[in-house]
Amino acid sequence: MALFEVNMPPIPDNIPIHTIEHTPLLKRAKLLWIGALILAVINVYIVVSSMNMLTGEIPAMSNTLSTIIGFCGTICILFCFFYLCKLARRKRLLKLYAIQLVIGIIAGIFQLFIPEFNNSSTSTDIIAITSSFSAYMIFCSIAAPIVVYILWELGKELSFITNEKTFFKATKIMVVGLLVFLISSVGFLVTARLQNENVALFFGILFMGFGVMVVYGIILYLIGIFKIRVIVQYGEDAQNTISQKEN
């Protein structure tokens, strides 16, 4: 599909290119990213294996261990992006990830203090519970499009500096799949309550289809990480012209 095509700009002859064979810093960045992926897999295993399937609760020890592993993974990504930015002589990648981290931290703070998330929903102060949860939902509605934009720009920037179109292509697939996935899930819930079986079935199939699309985008993104071989030293002044058609 034309929507998922990625047009890579030609690299000018006067732009330095760092290859992984001759650049230890690039090799270190790639290993850090792979290390972060391994930590993420371990984290998922800990959460799933320790979760009570009936209540969805996670033991305090497993929750703490998961938090520590998640923090270590974040540090790995931070240093990886720092090295990539250092080689490319441009800070955009690190800035985008920093904004994403701030949004995640704010969301975590909300979840820490809102009764619905910290199992203190037995509180008699119903007004406080409702207002705090409403504030959280407002924050999510504002943050969601920002996170999608950051995800899009991260994929575009990664493809630009690594000269690897896989990142931006995977990002396009994930973003489109995620948007349709969310729309179809809302449509399924609404039509299910209206007891319209045919429309609900349509949204259900759409829901599953684009859910698979998101998973495919994630797998493609992971492949892009293992395919990293070069970093192009474009510098701060170079404009990212990926997918812009030449006149």
C-alpha cells in the first residue's frame, strides 16, 4: 500500500557515515537496545507468571521487581539514544524520548494517587474519587495524540539517521493499526450494548484484524533494531525529508 511506503532521501557525498564495524559506540548503542528488549521480555514474564488470573493482582515483590527491571530498561534506551544522537550530531531523537518519558511519569503519578488504581476505592469520599479519575481521563485524552505524534516522529527520525526505512514503515503500520483498533473497539462496545449483532460482528472482526496489524508493526520495528548497520552524521541543520517526493 502507498500509505506504508517510505521514500528514503539520498545521502549527500559530503556527509560522514559511521558503520557498525568501525564504530564501537554504535555497536554499544545497538547492544543496549537489544538489552532493553531482553529486559522487557523478562518483565512481561514476571508480570504474567505472578499475576492472579482471577483478580488481576500482582504480588508486591513481583511488582517491585517489575518496576526495577522497567527502570533499567529505560536507562538502556536513554543511553542508546544518547549514543545515536552523539554519532548523528542531532538531538531530536533524545528530546522526543524525553518528552515521552515525562508523559509516562505523570501518568504513573496519577495512577499512584488515584483510588481506582491503588486499591483504596472503599473511600467514602466519592466526590474526590470521581474528580481525581476525571482529571486522569482528561490528561489521557490530551496525552494520547501527543504520544502518537512522538511515536511517529521517533520512527521517522530513526529511519533518517540509520538510513533504514524499516523503522518508519513499522511506525506507520502501528499507528494506523492502533487508531483503527481503538475506533473499532469503541464501536464494538457501543453496538454490543445496542444489541446489533451484525454491526458488532463487523467491529469485532475489524478489532482483531487491526490488532494483528499492530503486532506485525511491532515485530517489524524489532527487525529494524537488529538491521542497524550505519549512522549518518547529518547534524542539527539537516531537514528530515523522508517520504517527501522530489519535485
